[in-house]
Amino acid sequence: MLATPTISLPRAAGLAQLPTKTAATASTIEFLQDEEPKTINDLIRLRAQEDCSDEPIVAYPSSGTNYVHYTPKQLDIFAERAASHYSAFIPQRTSSSDPVHVVGLLGPSNLEYLITLLAITRLGHTVLFLSTRISEEAYVSLLNSTKATTLLVDNAFQSMGKKIQGQCPVSVQPVCSRFDYDGSKPTTSLPKAYLDSNIENSNIAWIIHSSGSTGLPKPIYQTHAGNLRNYANNFGLRGYITLPLFHAHGISCLFRAIHSRKLIYMYNADLPLTAPHLFATLKSHDIQILYAVPYALKLLAESEEGVKLLASLHLVMFGGSACPKPIGDKLTAQGVLLVSHYGTTETGQLMTSFRDRADKDWDFVRPADNLKPFLRWEEQAAGSGIYELVILKGWPSLVASNRSDDAYATKDLFEAHPTTPHAWRYYARLDDTLVLENGEKANPLFVEGVARENRNVAEALAFGANKPRIGLFLIPAESTACKTNEELIDTVWPAIEKSNDQVPAFSRLSKDMVKVLPKDLVYRKTDKGTVIRAAFYRDYKDLIEDAYHENELSGSEILEGDDLLAFLRARLLEITNFADKSVLQDDTDLFSLGVDSLQSIRLRKSILETLDVGGQKVSQNFVFENPSLTAMAEELTRLRTGAVKKDLPTVEERMAALIEKYSDFPQHVAGDKPSPAGQHVVVTGATGSLGAHVVAQLVRQESVSRVYCLVRASSQATGQKRVRQSLMERHVYHMLSASALRKLVVLPATFAEPHLGLSDQVYKQLSSEVTGVLHCAWSVNFNMGLESFEKDCIAGTRHLIDLCLSSTRETPARLAFCSSVSAVARTPGNIAPEDLPDSLSHAQGMGYAQSKLVTEHICRRAAAQTGMSARVVRVGQIVADTRQGVWNAREAIPMIFHTAVTVGALPALDETPSWTPVDIIASSLVESLASKEDAGVINLTNPASFHWTKDLLPLLKQAGLNFETVDKRTWLARLRVSNPDPTANPPIKLLDFFTAKYDNDTKGRKLSYATAKAEACAPSLSSAGQLSFELVQKFVNYFQNNCWNSPEKKQARQTVLVIAGPCGTGKTTVGTAIAEKISLPYIEGDALHTPEAREQMAQGIALKDSDRWEWLARLRKAAALSLLETKASAVVVTCSALRQVYRDSLRQVTEEGNFDIKFLLLLGDEEELKRRTEVRAVEEGHYMKPKMVVGQLATLESPGEAEVDVVPIDTVKAKEVVVAEVEEIVREMLT
């Protein structure tokens, strides 16, 4: 018996070296060389005592594809140490009478995962393998149904673990780290266990679960005995596995290798599944058999090198899902010995297509002789040739039954080989088979596979149960090149037509039964990413019915004019349930109101059911092609009457028509009343990044008296809240003084209305005051057509021009319209001039850019007709600001950067972009509004460009991002197979966008923009300069600290709310009111002053800093103690905190616990503060006297740039208003 406290192992080439200090006992049981193991733990111990125990058995990368080899002896020791670690909260079974616990395991299939499952078996318990891709509900169901007591969770799934813990009685613990088992820390040996091997042999070793294709996943129990018999069936070859260990085939392949004493390489769970990674391992190591998911085969089959690598292997096996027949046929034809395998979680592996290499029937599996007596083939219908496989009682690996004779019906259908005996090809799941109304059974898988092979198709699903014939739904790929549904069907149809020759007549698909669904359709999937067929049929049964009845739909009602419009409006309102029905006007673009694809399908069906369309075919894209009530009514009337369809105007003609429509301007008429002093500027778009910076800069300029923010909002209070939040999110609000805040006026507006939705009184006031308009607002939707931008954007700009012309000042108000460089992105040549383009076709081919160019023309015509200053400012790529590095992490470029974290790689792009920080754009825009330069159009974009790969990527690495630089298609491939959860992996949401942009060999066109006029109008533009490390460092820090936090970093924190400011601002009044309204503990800072300090201040003598440090320390301690004792979400503390060093002292409270801190800095005018202080001194006898106000205002330091945790509050207004504002801000902070 081994009992040595220190183990020293010889170091073999490529083997991990075990530390020799305080190693745990390796084993407590000795085996004879010919003894058969009874449990999984026995198998590991036995291999660790054999003569070959120092030969590598498992390889796992230390990083990338840098593999480290581990011997059975090392695995045995690691398992012992990890078991000792886990025994602190999972009791070891020392007797077979001790209860067996079920321990859930959730995490990636890495080395820690393997060591953990070995450790749990060593403790004598059952491992419940949990897929990383099922729902929270599924996890809870499995844990509850198996009566699991513990859930071990990898760090990446800690947030899910916390959600689960609240719903089922399990103890959630972290998966051990390498530090816990590699000898880095002292460990103790497990006590000797006295387990009856015969009892243990029949205990449950693993619990695997089904995929959940027909509901919640179901647990499948596997005994030690059944598993060991299963693992004894192996090919005895050195392997490479890409399958996850939580799937039955994955765990079986691993333990078959261990059972056969053959080395197996495990794919690095931290890497996405890509061809380069597969190549690296297959080329560098002597691999004989590959166990892969079909996607890996697809990646390798895409290149000649990949196919040659596969052909050089002894065997290639796949699992997890079916291999598409075209891929299998291709590989087999080129010499790959592709072996299909068939087995179930309930039966273990049953059959493979292992055969002579000359035999090309890779998809026909063949049972071994010892299995044949336990097989029963049940034909589904006489003469059909389709059989369900049933496994009979007595098969050693059978762990479940569902028949009265204890047999197990697999629900898997097979067809026999026409000439080879005992060879069977998988046909379909019994659940998948479509039983037509005539009783014939059609297999949907074949035609679905053919359709999915087309790159324009994201998903294909056949339907037709209890129907006369089958149909097929196609869901377009996001990157599809097909512009219409009909074009997509035409593209796929030749392959489908060819496949029809290979199936029975009743299974053939007719072209009219191929239907296209919206590409954004949401449907349920299994943990393997396959569509849940039954759920789809249930969720979209109406669409299936429509497919069969569409040709039968024939309404008879004839409606014209207003009656037809009324019908369309009523039906659309029934389908959409708009909260405000008034938004639906006759010419309203439906998609600007959020009408989606499914609603469009339903509206089209309603039209066909009701209206007489003259027997004409109504396009499947009818609503998209006619996106307003008027357009639909005109097209329906044309169809019914048989009128010839008019040629649609080109987009340039439509653009020209809009320019003409909005380019007849009134002349400016000056008023006779004096105008208020100072600049009065109207700003739109203040809730966006650029608008927020513009507002923050304007209100701080002495020459500016008022800034009016026109905001789409239901009320002024809502608008004020949105603007404040916008400025706070951009980290500019904290820099505003009380006087700056008073300049800011927010007005709810509707740009589509002539007077902007303002009352006559407010509009008249604006007309008398306005000196300039900075128009930054625009709908940012790249899917909308040109006309969808008309009402709010194009007409809205015209209404702002009218406001400028309505000014009663001597000259019209000046206008700066924020256009986009996309308005001239198709300019021929290499440089876009600072002028209107020669052709409207120079706009980028999307409604957004086209509408911008239309509006550029309208602005320049306004200037020409009226003499007003209406400058077009084309803005280029806006990036993070230069001071804080704030950048919207949901934009495309930051999403690319995020993949450095989520997939470990960034693409090497051959692009030379021009980036301008948002604060520089804002300064330049403000300057351009005031500039007297004769420049009607300017290109506001950084004159300095850089190279993405040569300049940017090195700076990102220097700033602390760790990533591999790969070509763009490899990057896409990694993203494609990365975590599908958009919460954990946000870039996955833009996969289709990135695919459309980068999955090609097209070299991007480089178009530069002239900027001489811009630099003359806006001197700040010249300060943008070259891309700098300082800027990159700031936005990387911002992303890492604020946007890319792990779930652990995002855990809720308790907050110290400091109500700060000089005396007289109402700190106590506000603080006590907030504490009462939100039920928070309250600490009056003055109460923690010593009596001597209060007396000193009563005499008008300011405290020394040495006195303040002690006081601030007492405040910190009191706040922390209050939070710890009350468990409240926050504590309210009043403290003047006038200087930054005092605020920094209070910020140290965050080091004393999981605390955050926020300052609400109350501000006011000197005379008003003196008045309040005097009243308080007289009425309350407070020690603070009016003369202290002057000293405190002199001491008060405005927040520094980095003090983004400070929120200024202007208190020169009614107490109730101040309290309400602070309460709203505090509730936002705590939400």
C-alpha cells in the first residue's frame, strides 16, 4: 500500500513536473496487474500502479496549443489532492453504507474540469454533467430532479450559479484551481475508505442529460459497471478530442483512451474551434484518431491541407450531431476514413461504420457480433424499409427501459443498406419524421441539409405533419446576397430539385411550398444549437397553416379610397397594438414605427383573406415594398384593376423630389424689440454622445446665456432626466457649476411638427432669443429606407431652419447641421471635397446617408435663398473623448475590441481609418457655428489617419489588451464558435454584421476628405493629431473598468451617499429627506465633530486640516459600520467635503468593504447661502454663522476631471424641487 508523504516522479520529455513538497498520498488501494476495476476511481488507481504509469495518458495545453502531457500517476495524485480540497464541503464516503451525493459540474472542459470529476468519484459520489449551453430553468430542473446537494461552478458561470442557488437547495462552490491540486499548497491525504467494490460497481457514476429537444432536458443515469463495459470498447489509438466532456460521446472518448492506455489530446477549452488551432495540434503531434464535432470537420474540409491531414489519420470519428452528407461524401471520396458512430446516453455506444478504407459507405453503421442478439428492428410500415431500433434487455451498457419487456426503444429510425447485410443508415428521429395525411412518412433531414449548404441560408426546417405534402421554411443568413425572398428561393431551388430525385415521390418538395421567414425570427434551440423542432411547430403553427392555405386565400371584398385606407389602418392597429394610435398616418413609414417582419406577414395574410386582388399574386415582401398605408392602398388598387405597374423612381429621383419639397423658404423679418444679451443656442441630440459634449461645452462659455435642448420626450421632467443621464454617462456633468446648470433648459419637442411640438408661447420666446442652432439629432438606423427619415429628420431640419428664420434679431439665427461623411462615401476618386457632391448618387447606399445628403442640399438652398448662415458639417468617425476615454461599448469598433477578451483575438485589417475624439468634434462644431468663414460645407474629420494593424493593434497591446492577431476570416470563425450568450459575450450580437463586412476578399476603398475649410472654421480640429497611446490607454481603461467587467466585478455594492457642499446649501434638509423617502440610514456629519471643533467654528475660526483628517476618518468608519450592520443598499452622510483632498479621504471607505461612494455636491449663490445660514442660526441656534459662507465658498474646489463620482446640484430653487431632483438621482444610482 502506498503511503509515502512525498512523491518524486522522473521528468520525461514533454511531461509536467510534479512538485515534491508535501504531496498527498497517491493511493490507498493496490491492484493486481490482471485485476479488473469496478469503479471509475479504480480505473484511475489501477493505471497509476501499472508499469506504464509514467507514460503520458492525457495532454492538455498550458496555453494556446502548447500541450503538457500528464501521466496516470500524476492524474491519480491530482485527483487525490483535489478530493482533499473538496472534502471540506463534500463529505468523503468511507463506507458503502454512506449516502451517495449528486454533485453538479458546470464549466468548460479544461484540465480543472477533468481533475474535478476524478476527485468527485474518488470521494465516492456521482457527477452530474451540465451542459454550458442550456437555460437557467433547465439547470434548476436537472439539479432538483437528481436531488443534487452541491454545484461546482467555473468562474465563467458564477453569475448563473448565483441565480440557480436561489431556486434550488444546492450549495454552490467554485471549481478548484490548479493551485488546489498541483502541490503549490500543502494538502492532507484522504482517510482510508472501506468500500464494497460489488456495491460500488452498481452505483451511479455519471448523470448525463438529454439535449432537451422536446422540453426540459432529462437526466440519464450511468453506473460504474455500464460505463466500464462501454469504455472497454475502443480502437486503441492515440486520439485528439474536440468534444465537450459533458456530452456522453465526449466523456466516453476520453475514458476509452484511458482504458486502452492510449494518449489523448484534449482541445483547449479557452480557444474557439478554428482550423488553425486544429492544424497546429494535428501537425505537431502523432495523432491517429480524431474525435470531432461535425463543425470541426467542416472547417478542415474547407482547405486541401485540411483534407490531407484528415486522410493521413487512421480514423476520423464525429459526434454531437449529424455530419452533413455532402461533407462526409467529400471527405470519404478523398481518402478520409470517416467513421460514423451511433449510440445513446441510455445504451452507450452501439455501432460504428468502421470498415475497410475502400468501403465508401461512411454513413452506414454496423453492429458488432456481440451486439446483434440485443437488437430488434421494428419496421414502421409494411414495405417502408424504415425501422426503429430497439435495444433488448441484457445489453450490458443499457441503463434505461421504456417498454414492458424492459427493452429500450431508441426512437431512432434507420434504413437498411441495399446490398451490405447488417449495415444501417440513420434516417431520422421518430419525433422528426413527418407523417403525411396519407400515412406516408417523409424524412425532413435530407432536404434541410441540402438547403443549409447554401451560404445564403441560416436555417432550414421542413414541415408537413398531417398535411398533404411537405413544405420548407428558409431563414435567410444575415449576410445573404439575395435581395428578395423570391431570389433566395431561386438560389436554393436547383439543389433541392436535384435532391428530389433521391427521395420517394411523397417526400418531394415543390417550389411553391418553399417559404421564406424573417432573418430576425426568434426560435428555440437545444444546447447543441439545433432547432427544437416540436417547439418550432408549436410556436409557429399559424405560419405553417398559412403556407398551405395561402394559395386558397381569396378575399372578395372590394374597397377603394378612404375605405381601403381605413381597412388597412384597422388591421394594422389590431396586429401592432401601438400605444399611441395617432402616430399611424396615411403616409407614415411603417418601419419607422417599429413594425417587424412577422407583423408584416400577418398583415399580408389579412389582406389576402379579405380583399379582392383581381387574382393577382401579392409579393411575399408586399409590406416591405409598400411601407405606408397609402403605398399599400395604391398597389392593391393597381392589382385589382389590372393597371400597369408604374416604373418606380430611382433613389436619386426620390432624393431630388424631397429636396424640392422642402426648399421653399420664407424671408427673415427682423423684430423691433431689443434682444436679450448673450448667445442663446438651441441644441438637438443632447441625449447622444456628441450632443452631450456640445451642451457641456456651451454652458461653460461666458458668452453663452442659455442653451435650449430640444429632446424627444413625453414631458419636461422626462427630458431633463434624459439629458442629465446623458451628460453623466459621458463623464461631463460633474464639471458643471451652478451657473452653468442654470443656463440649461430642456424642452420636449416633436421635430416633425412645424413649431417643433412647442407651445406658441415657448416658440415665440425662442424666436426672440435664439442666436444659433446646433442640429445633432438624427435617427441612427441603417436598415430604414430614405422615406423613413422624412418626417422626423428631413422635415425636422426644415422646421429648425424655419426657427432660425423666425428670429426677431437683426439677422437670422445661425445653423450648423451635423451631416455624415457617409453622405459622400461614393465620391469618385480618392478625395471628397468640402462642397456638395456633383451627384446624389455619391451618398452611401442606405437611407441614413441618402437622407443626410438630401438635408445638406436643403440647408445650402436655405442659405442661398435667405442669406442665413446654414453650414453643413460632415462628421467622420467619432471615438472616445480625450479626457476620460468614454466610448459607447455597444458600437461596432468597441465590440471588435471586446473580442480580444471574449475570443482572445483581434483581426488584422488592411484599413487606414481617421478617428476624431468626441470632445474635439464638439469643440469644432461649436466653433464652426460661430465662425464667419465663408464655408458652406466642411468635412469635420481628423486629417491624420492610421493603419489598423500596424499602428492601432500594437497600441492596444501596449495598453494592456492581450490577444492574438489573426486574419479577418479566422477572427470571424472564432467569434462564430464563441459563447453564444450575448450577456457574457456581447460581440456575438454583431456576428452577422461583421460577417457581411469582413467575410470576403474585397479590399476596402480608401477615401480621404478635404479638411482645409474645416480647420479654418474650427481650429480645435487641428489638435486631434495622430492616434496616440494616451487616447488608446484611456478608452481601454474605460472599457475594462466600466464595460467589460466579469460578473464577479459587477456584484451589487453598498453605497456611501455624501451630501456635500458649503453651509447654507441644505445638506441636512436634503440628507434627512432622502434618508426618509428611500428608507436609508443617515449620519449627520456635523455630529461627529468634537465639541472643541464646533465651538471653534461657532467663533468663525476655520478648522485646520489636521482636525479634518480625524473627523473624516470618523465619518468613514461610521459609514462603513452602518452599512455592515444595517445591510442597507446605501447610507446617507452629510459632510461639506469642499476640497478634492477631503473627498479623496472619504473615498478611502471603498477600501474597507464592498462599498461604492457618490457625492451630491449642493451649490448656491453667496447671498442666498448667507441668508439661509442666518435664518438657521437665529431659528435653530446653529453654530454656523453667515460669515462662514464666504470662507467656505473660497475653500470650495470644483470637481476635477477624474471626479466623475460627483454630481453637482443647483440649490437656488424651491426646497421641494431640490429634494425631488436629488431623490431621482439617488434612485438612479441605486438601481
